[in-house]
Amino acid sequence: MDQGLLGTGVLAIWNGIAPGKESDFLRWHVGEHIPERIGVPGFLRARRYFALEGEPAYFNFYEVETPEVLLSAAYLERLNDPSDLTRAIVPHFTDTSRTLCDVAATRSIGVAGTVLTLRFDETVLDAAGISERLASAPDVSGVHCLMRTYNGPSDTSESKMRRERDGSSAAIVLVESASPNALRSINRSVLDATGLSDFGLPSPTHRGIYQLDYLLAALAAD
């Protein structure tokens, strides 16, 4: 049964963390930050991954009901009223990329343990075709094509704490599998330069293979 992502919007975030601050980051992220975000109306599920290959060290994404949730008053209130712990951790972020996305195509059976991420500076045109073809590759359990829908707010209290301006991507392709070796094979062969051209994909600015280490979904309403 094809399930796909839970909503029609995604907030996709990559970040590193300064040396010596990783334990504090992980404790804050699981203990406070992700639960706080999932408490915002319209946030449906959060995932955090760590890098097996590629940089930066962490990839996080939030599935939301619609992209408009990411510009909602409730979410902007959180961005502009960071907790004391958030104020202590966020200035140590490095290589941050935040993209507010529309889900252009999504196919999946459940949530797999590893994901291949590709980021592009150009729009991906045939998202549905790419998703369908990649989903048929051996050991692939899900494919999601995301398109930047808004430029994220750049003057919130939280964004001002980061030492560098956040990056962003025009398009993102995520390929899920239970097998990191399957994703390595896809990355080397199916999505090599020839394969990218065959799929109608531009050259990615970043590639990474990440392993899931935390997932939290919002409680269903009674």
C-alpha cells in the first residue's frame, strides 16, 4: 500500500553543529525542540537523520498539512520566542540549509531507516515520473520530490542567532531504503551523471546518505 508523506508541505533542514556541542544539541533536539515543533498546529511528523556519507552531519524534516503551515502565526510565534535552551544551542549551528517545500510527488511504503538526499539549485520538472521510476529500483521503499514553495522568513529571532545566513534549495529528491548499501549503489550507478541526465535531473549541489535516529508524530485528534 502506497502511503507517501503525511501532508502536502515539508520543512527540510540540514545542519552541522560546532565541535563540543553535539551532546547538547542532541539532548535539546529530542527533549525539547522536536516535541515543541510537533505541538504547532499543522505539524504532523518529524524525523532526524545523521550522516553516513556527505555533509553536514544532520538532516531533519517536518511533514506538515500544507506549506502555508510554515508561514502560520503559530509557527512564527515559536520562531520569534525561542526558549533559553534554543538560545544556547542555535548559535552553534553550522552549514544550515532550510527549505520550505511543496510535495510535488511522493511514494512510499512505511518509513525506512536510510535516505539518499539530493539537493538542486534548479527546479525538477517531471517530479511524478522521476518518483515513479526511482520507486521501481531494487530495495527502494520510498521516493519524495520536493519543490521550494516559499523563501523562509530570514529575520526571525531564531534565524538571527545563526552566524551564517541559511542556505536553501530549489528542489530536493529523497530516496528511502532499509539498506544503506542499496542507496550507495543507486547513488553510484542509477544516479550517476548519465543517470541524472536520463532522469532529466540537473547536477545536484549536495548528495548525502543519512540514517534515521529519531521520529516523532503528532497525536491524532480525539
